[in-house]
Amino acid sequence: MSDATPGVLPDAVTALADASGQGPGALLRILLLASMVGAALLAWFLLRGYRSNGGDDNHND
């Protein structure tokens, strides 16, 4: 760690401690939103293979 800014790390820790004193509401909202977006992307990725391309997928002659 650099000695040029000796008070930066304790100030950051103090600011994080003050911000987290209001409860887990913001963190839970972010996690909920991220999980919903992730579930939507997973569903899109899994279901895109089932779409119909006009019957061109079946090449059973």
C-alpha cells in the first residue's frame, strides 16, 4: 500500500459502514433485479433452440 494517501482506506471503510447501517434493502433489491434479469436471459437462451424455422430443421429424407 502507498504511504502517499494514508487516510483513504479507513475513510472508505467508515463510509461503507455508515451506508450499510440503513439495512439490506438496497442490496436485496439489486440481487432480486439481477436474478430476474438472469432468469430471463437463461430462459431466452434455453428456449431459442425450440423455435421453428419453417420446418427446415428436420432433414430426414
